[in-house]
Amino acid sequence: MKLSPYFYDLRSAYQAELDDLVSDSEGKDVLRKRLAEKRSEIGFLVKMMELAPEMVAVVFHQGFRFAKPSVMEQLLGQGADSLPDWGMLADAVSLEPWAASLAQTILREPGGPAFMVVAAGLEYLHQHARLAPAAAQGDAGQDSDDDSDDDSDDGAAEHDDDYNALSADDAADPHNSRTRDEAGSHWLAEAGFDRKD
């Protein structure tokens, strides 16, 4: 699967939006409660579909069922101006009953059908998170010339892959934990955190 720059950028924004909803200041899991609040505000949120689709798309978290992954993976390679119509995804994507009523509100808006395609793509990426790093790594080389000023996400993805590879090696060889700790410290330092000594 090849992830388009459009979905590559939105993927991390969508994940960050979900992460913000997960827990409160005391660390309690409040995702379900916060999603219910957002869903009740759908009339207001539709005004943000074009400007910040990731903030609206979270209302459909766990609301899609994907019957044809190959269709979704092809969709994720498309840019914003070449996405298929929502109706063309009828065989590939279905909505949970509670999400169908939200979708009716969205679909009445001028950009609603296009937004639903984006929301389905973001949720598919979230549900199949294992695909995103591989797709992002495949695109990193192509995007490096275009995004020379904004390489923080690419760098983080590369360090994630390095760290994950070391973690997998450590699982096979438990005596290798020092290397894992060093890699973790290096990754945190690259991400802007202080090294732990």
C-alpha cells in the first residue's frame, strides 16, 4: 500500500485528536464519554469538516466496517482532489447503525460525501495501524525533496521503526536490553526530550 501525502499528514492529526480524547487530567479513560459529547455536537462540527477534517472524523471512531480492504488501501493512495465518491464505497464500507444517523447529518452538507470518504480512510488507517508505518516509510524517500522543511514526522517514523526493530530483537535475546535502553534514550533525545542518565 502506498499512502498519499494527504492521508500521511491527516493520519497523524487524526491519531493526535483521538489521543487527546482518551484520558482526563487524572489519567482516567474518558474516550467513550468524550466521543459521545462530540457526537452530540455534530450540528456544530459539520462547519469544521473542510478546515479540520480530523477533528470531525473522530465522531465516526469505531463506526465503520470494512468489507474490502483492497479498496480502502487503494483509496489511501489518492490525494484530496482524486478521492472517489462516497457512493462508490458502498460495497467496501458500511456504517454501524449509530454512525449511519450521524452520516445522514454529514451527507446533507455540501462537502459531506467527500468528508465521509476521508473519515473512512482515517478510521481504516487507525484500525490497521500496522499498515501506516510501512506506507509512510515507502513515501518518505519520495516526499523528502518536497517536505525538506517539515521532516519531524518522517524522522519520528524512522526512529519508531528503528526502536521497534530493536525491541523485536530484544524479545529474541533478553540479554540485549542495554541496547534497547540506549535506542530508547536516543529516540527520546531525537524527539526533543532530555536524555535519562
